[in-house]
Amino acid sequence: MIAITLPDGSVKHFDAGVTPMDVAKNISEGFARNVISASFNKETIETGTPLMTDGSLILYTWNNDEGKKAFWHSSAHILAQALEELYPGIKLTIGPAIENGFYYDVDFGEHNITEKDLKEVEDKMLELARGKHEFSLREASKAEALDYYRNQGNEYKVELIENLEDGTITFCDHSTFTDLCRGGHIPNTGIIKAIKLMNIAGAYWRGDEKNKQLTRIYGISFPKQKDLTEYLQLLEEAKKRDHRKLGRELELFTFSQKVGQGLPLWLPKGAALRERLENFLKKAQKKAGYEMVVTPHIGQKELYVTSGHYAKYGADSFQPIKTPSEGEEFLLKPMNCPHHCEIFNSKAWSYKDLPKRFAEFGTVYRYEQSGELHGLTRVRGFTQDDAHIFCTPDQLDAEFKNVIDLVLYVFGSLGFENFSTQVSLRDPNTPEKYIGSLENWEKAEKAIINATESKGLDYKIEYGEAAFYGPKLDFMVKDAIGRSWQLGTIQVDYNLPERFELEYKGSDNEMHRPVMIHRAPFGSMERFIAILLEHTGGNFPLWLTPAQVTILSLSEKYEIYSQKVLNLLENDEIRALVDNRNETIGKKIRDAEMNKIPYMLIVGEQEEKDGTVSVRKHGEGDLGVMTLEAFSALIQQGVKNEMIEFNV
Ligand SMILES: [Zn+2]
Ligand SMILES: [Zn+2]
């Protein structure tokens, strides 16, 4: 008998040789029908693999990421099989599961494939899937595996196998198809009910442009047709909200090949939006006891050698800048923390001075490969809404609560209602991996959990996910169409105070090391604005949006009155503009709707005579005639309703 431990901690006994699917059936037949993959002692296995020892078994369904991975990995095999049947003689290379679906990189040789052909491949895949073929994994010797692909003339698989160790090589067979594969499949192909091949792209073998260019086919598959339909609808919606498209349409930011990839250029409207966001946070931070600091965009290489950033990222990032002086080297600032540590070091502190909270909208530069760059979410230069708190271990609890309050204030005022948090702690089994005393770690971990709990946040704990220098709390927000984005982080750090020899005099008159907290509620201005654009679809909250109001004159005759309305609104600090173009009112309204301006004021003869405006709301239509005072009050109330209270 072997003992199988399930995720809920229960232990069941079975004869050796029992398979994960047998265990699933033992739990319930209904559950077993949904099980599509499994892991044993943290290793991915097949649902039909016989279990021979005691261990921990996890059974996955479509609702788990691991289940989806097995589903899409298996779908890639079917794609390869379909391609081989339709295009004999092609050479298969690699075909992994990815975040959303799977792809296969293929050398099509003499064949030519275009997106028009994908439908035929999809149909072939569905036909093959319907055969309910089981996947079975078999071991092969290195010689045998090399032989198999040498006979096919597939130099790609031969190269892959040459880099594998004998005794670790497995093949996967299903139906008439065989592929080199490490395993992790669904029980049979019949579970795959809906398939969509998304697009074709070029990809170099092993990602190296010196190598041959292959054809990459991307696809996604689902256990139900309905899931595919919903996914395609979501993609459509996401396309409309793509921040790169909206950023262009709303004239917020641009990129220039001449300036350089991944270096955003903020246009006047975008810069104004950023400024409002910064001011909003600055005001809250001031209230919460932060002090603004400013540090340069570069620092001596030695600074980052001290901080450890150079050892970790130096080789793969922007290279040092040399000066005419021999041996002098500077680095573009990858993080603000080392600079802030030196600000702390500029003065002697007593425990009575702490906590010190230094904040900076600090621009940092990190090298990203050009293929990794994406709009504003992956860039090479960005501005963090950064701050570092230096405190005593006993102050951690209160500081953590304050930071959480600030983060919740930011989310609330920007309309992010759904979010979750993750607390990342040490792996208790490997204490040697972490810097800092056990006592301090316990204090810090307790402080994070206490603070998170006392704020009523929904959180999950991940053991072993903490950085070596301290535990952290991450915020993930769900946007309006259900996608999750990682936003702000609060991170405890015992490492940098050590490396920079930070000190304060304690009540015992001895010198002590402060604890450092890194925190950035937005993450970065670039990433945050991108997510806000995708969340709101460009319909920013009234308090933040570039123009709150546009005044549309019925004809040139009302230009003077339009100007008067504008001046009165500006006196009330309402952001307005006038559209006096010689266009029809219908066209002016359409353009204002396109630019997502929340309110339109139509002015003509009657309005001028009565000193009123006709109000239209974006996406809603006519709100009727109002006096200017009433309209101004409406905007001010609207802004007030959006901004939650920030009490510290
Ligand atoms: Zn496989
Ligand atoms: Zn930092």
C-alpha cells in the first residue's frame, strides 16, 4: 500500500500502481470526469501514470492554470499532427503551451501556408480530436531518439535531443502521431471541443536571428464552444481598449524610432494627465507624512555595486557610461532605492526621528529586449511613484497599515473596485536562503499579515515567494473586462540597510539598523496609465480626464458667448475647451464623443439670451438646459463623488 496525500491534507491508501485518474474516481466519478492533469510531489505527470511511492497528489481541472497548460500543450500535439497530415515533409521544432493557448514553430520547407489556410487546419484538428485518442508517454534512449529524427531529416529535433541527457528522453504517442515531449497531457483528445488558430508569425529557431526563420502558428482551444465564443468576444473588447490605440486617439503619448524603442514621449494631454495623477498622490503622501526628495538619473557604478544591483542586473542591462576621466563610470539609474539610502546616510538619526518617509517620482531605466517591449506596459524608461520608509522594527506594523490605506485610497479614487492581494513569505524549510535575523523576519511577516487582515483585505499567502531580503505584499486589480493586472507592491527590506550601513541611535543609546520599506501604489506612471486606459476604455474619471467639458457653438455667431462660458468655467477650475469650428453640431458632438469628453455644452441663440447651456453627457445624451452655476455645481459634485476620503 502507498499513502497519497491530497491538497486538503487528507491521506488515502491505495495499492502501488494506482493512477491519478483512479484516485480521482475514488473521490467521485463526477470529479474524475473533470480531471485533466495531475502533479505528484510537485512534478507534472500523466493522469494515467502509475504511482509507486507515498507522496502528494494534486488533480487539476480546466479551472486550474496547470489544467489549462496540459490542455493547451496537448492541443499543440494535435496542431502538429494536423499540419503533418496536410503538409507532408514539414519539420516540426517546438510547440509549447503559453499564457493563452499554444503555438508550434514549423519549418514548412517547400510548402507555403497563409492565414487563409488556418480554417482547414482547424477543421483537421477538430476531426483528429474527435477520435478520442489517448496520449501515452514512453521512454526512449538517446540513440533511439536521434535515429528517429535523423531518419526524418529533422535537424531541429536532432539538435534538441543532442542537448538532452540519455535516460531523460521521452516520446509522446497519440493516434498515429509521435513527438519528442516531456509530458503533462490531458487523458484523451476528445476533451478538446473548440479550437481557434489565431495567427501566423515568423520566429527564428531558438530565438536567434542568425538562425533560420520558422513559421509560428498560434492557437487556443477550449473544452466548450461557449468558452471559445466568450474568449473571442473578450479579445474584441480588449482590442477596443488597447491602451496603445487609445493613447494615439486621445493624443496622450507617442513613440519615435529616432528617440528610441521603449522610450515613451508624453504629449501635452498625457503630460497634464500624469501631472494630475502625481499631484493627487503627492497631496495624499504629504498628508501621510512623506517628504519629497529628488535624485539624479545616473549614479556611480560603485553605488550599484554596493546595492547589489550591478551584480544582479549589470551584465544584462544598459552598460556603464564613461567620462573623459580615466576609470570613471556611471550607470543609468535602474532603481531609486540606493539614492534614497544615501539620503538617509546624509545625517545622524535617533529613534525619535523615525520613521522617515522619502518619496520621489523617480525615472529609472532598464534594458528590455526589443521583442519584449509593449506600449506603456513594458518600456525602457519609466517613472516610479516611489518611496522608501526607514523605520524601527516596532514601527513596521503601523507603517504597513498606513501604506495599505494609501494604496486603497488610490484604487478607490480611480474606480478599481475588484482587487486581491498576495502575501509572500519565506519558505520555512530553507531559512538559510534569507538575510536578516529570524526574529526580525517573524516580526515583519506578522506585521504584514496583521495589517492585511485588519484592513479586511482578501489575501492569499504564498510561502517561498518572498525575496531573499524581505517579505512583501502585492496588489492585483481586476479591470472592467475581468483581466488581472499586477499593480502596487509593498516590500520589506533588511538587505539594503545592511549594505549601506544605515543606522539610528536607539533608546538604549546603541546604534541599530533601520528596516526599509519600498512601496509604489501605482507601480509606475506608465504602467498605471496603460492599465487605467484599458480599464476605463479611455473614459477617465471626471477628476482626472484631460478635458471635462467641451463647449459646442451652434454657429460662429455665438463665439463671444462660448468664450464667456469658457472663462466662467475656468474660474471654477473646470477644464474646458471650445469647439468653434465651422462644422455642423452633429459633427461636433460625434467628435466630442470620440474624444471621450464627459460633458458637451451646446450654445446658441436661446442659451445666449437666457445665460444658460444645453448639457449632453458622453454616452448618455441630453440632460436638458441648465444655468452655468447649476452646471458648475454638477461637475464639482461629480468630482467629489469620485474621490474617496483619505483619512490618516
Ligand atoms: Zn506533450
Ligand atoms: Zn526601492
